[in-house]
Amino acid sequence: MKILLIGGGGREHAVAQALCKSAKEPKLYCFSDLVNPGINALVKKTRGEYYRGNINDSAAVVKAAKKSGADFVFVGPEEPNFHGVPDRLEKNGIACIGARRNVAELEMSKASMRDLQWKYKVPGRLWYKKFKTFEEAAPYIEEFADSVALKPARQAGGKGVKVIEDFQVYLQDDKRKVKREHAESIINEYMKGYDDIDYKLLIEERVWGPEYTVHCFTDGRTVLPMPAVQDNKHAFDGDLGLETGGMGSISCGMNLRWGKDDERAILTDGEYRKSVDIVNMMIEAIQTETKEKYHGIVAGQMMLTSVWGPTVIEMYSRLGDPEAGNVLAVLKTDLVEICEAIIGERLNTIKAEIDDRAVVVKAVCPEGYPNHRDVASGHKVAIKGKDDGILWASVDYSDKGIISGGSRVVECLGMGDSMPDASLKAEHLTQKVSLVDGWKLFHRADIGSEKSMHRRIALGNMAREIYQYREGKGLLGKRMIWIPGKGLVEVG
Ligand code: GLY
């Protein structure tokens, strides 16, 4: 059996490892713009081949698939989905694990995702407004915008989202200014170069609560859910600093437990199941809308909010990065068998076996990431000893050595009976990585730590107390305002 993997980051290294663990002993081929040393080692070991090229160029991907003679292609990142790579492969008779262009709209356009969610009445509907230009958005920001999340309306590598809390009347003018400036920068900077979408800016009501991602495999008929994973977006310990593509991720059991034999958890079993139902409803909605089957991976990037309980923040048409490390480390079922079942639309015959241990992934990044990738790139990377447990990410491997690409260099993966235990194991691995020229690396030591778990669980409890109260009063998802003389009035 031969498999062609598209993409060369940390997520794809995790996918490559899972595919190569298969009892079917596949030959692994890879097509990517950069050479990932971890994937390259697996390609060599299985006697496949590594091709360099533009992963969004569907003709080039088809050519590589034909050259390799792949039985199927596994698409790692989202951009090839947005560029119709799976559609082109399938038109050429090549089976593919990857969302076709129309169904990938669920991720590509955050505005379409919200439109769809409201049209099909999927629970967790946040208020939103979409804009094509800054001029359209400016009066809205001036008059109405309260505490909001400002987002690029197209998936732009997880960049550009800003949440602004606007509670203090004496700061309202300043906050309005920040909102205007950020809205302008979303349209002029973050959305620059994306001309495949009408709407540029999305303004959503701001919600709070613990975030988590629920990935599912699907063949368009059956959904195979994976454990909830929590990504840590902020650059520094204590959730401080800029938002990144993800500084590390945690998982344990299906519902983010403290430990495998521990009752404490960020989500209840019921909340986890409701989150899976919501992802399922989103798949059904996009399939009804497009009349196309969803083949591949879909993920709900969710939040347990005080307004709705489980709530979709965004959807992914692929595995998250670094969340893929968590999901695939505990998936005991053969990934190749899952892929074949998706392609044959018989996913209902697969039972997912999941290891219930904790997994903590910590990304190690060069200083400069995420906003100054120019200074973060070009440094030679060294590892002390073996790279077991290390997923290679944004690096390029050549005869000059392994060179940083400006984003997360490696993702260090620890497994244990509890989150703090797995966190310490991942921490130990981070110490093995350095840059030869002395340029500094940073990572988050707190991911999965006791203190961080206490905070995450407490945040979940606070959101739960409020949404369950609302639920008991029949107010779930309803927005109420206080009007003097009238009391609480439902709005919207
Ligand atoms: N971890 C965020 C993402 O995969 O987009």
C-alpha cells in the first residue's frame, strides 16, 4: 500500500507516524513545500519518496499522486482544501482524505459558517455581523459594537482575531478607537491577498469560557468522534501575550479530565456528547446546503459559554495543529483502516479505540514568533540525543542542516496518567531543543500544569453554573437586557 501525505508541519508529522504504525505497513510519500526531517525519516524507512512543491497547486499534487502510485492521498492543512485539491484528485480517480472545496467552506468562510448555523438552527448561535469593507463596518462599530470578537472573515492561519471587552463607560471612546483600528488592520493586512472571498470582517458577540476542539472523522454518513483537546493560543504562560497558531494542547479521556482515573474534568460527559452532536449537525447542514459528501476530518473549535453551554467558535476542515498530536497519540485504531473506511463510506464498521491517558503537547518557538517571523526564521536547530516524542514542525531539512522556518520549530509530546504528569514529560523534551547560533527559543511551561488545570476547571464551572441556570429557566441562548420600568426583556 502507498499513501501520499500533503503538508510538512507538526500535524503532518503526527499523521505520518500514525499512518506508518498501521498493520498494513504502507510506503509513505510526502508532498510539501519544506522538508520535515521527521516525515523524511519515515519516508526513507518505508522506502517512499519526498517531493517538494506548492501544496495548493492541485495539478502538481495530482502529478505527485500519479508518480507515487498512491492508493490514497491524505491532505493535512486547510489551504489545499480551500484550493480544491481533494476535488481535483477525485476527478482524476485518486481517493482522498480531505474536505472538498464546497464543504471546506465551513472553515474557509467564518461568515458562511455562521449563516449556515443560523439557517439550520444549530445550537450555539452567536450574534454576528459580516462586512465587505471598513466603510461598512465603521458606523456599526461607532453605534452598536459592545464587547466583541473582531475576526478576519476568512480563515487566515488562525491570525488576526481580537477580543475586546467593553464594560467600562469611561473607556468606551478608547475601546471604540481600538476596535476601529483593528477592524481596519483585519481588512488591510490580515485579509490582504485573499481575493477568494466576499466578506472580509466578522464582528461577533464576545463570549467567555474554556475552549476546546472536538475532531471527528466522517464519510458523510457516520461520524467517528475523537477526544476533546484544548489548545493554548496565547504566546506566554498564564494566557498572556499575542495569540499564536497554538502554543500547545492538552487532552485526557474524551472530556479533558485531570487524569485517567480522576473525576475532575474541564467538560462533563454530557457537554462532550452535546459538542459531538453540534459537529454532526454542522456536517449535515453543509451537506444539505452543498449536496456534497464530506469525506475526511471536521472539527468544532468550541467554547463552553455561559450563554449556550457548548458553542461553536470556528470549524476546521482538517486536524488542528498542535491538537493532531493529542488525537493521534491516543488513537489505538489503525488510521489506515479508518481512511479506507472513509473512502469506502463504511465508517460505521469502525469502532474507535482510545487510550485514556493524558497527552500534553508543548510547542517550542524562536523569539520573534508570531509577529516577526523574519527574525524567527533561518536559525539552525539542534536536538540533544534522540528525537523520540518530538514532532518536527516549521523547519526545513537540507544539507545545511535543520533550519527554522519562522513558526513553531518542534512540538514536544508527553503522555502520562495525569495532565501534570504528561506536562512534565513534555517539559523535559523542550530542554533538548536549541538553536545553534544562540538565538532564543521560548515555550509555555504552564500547559497542563496543576495550576493551569485548576484555572481551566474553575472557568468551566463558572460557565456551567450560568448556562445551566439559564437552561432551567428556559433561557438558553436567549439574550436579555434590563430596561428600567420593564425589567428583564428578551432581545434579538
Ligand atoms: N490550533 C489551531 C489550528 O489548528 O488552527
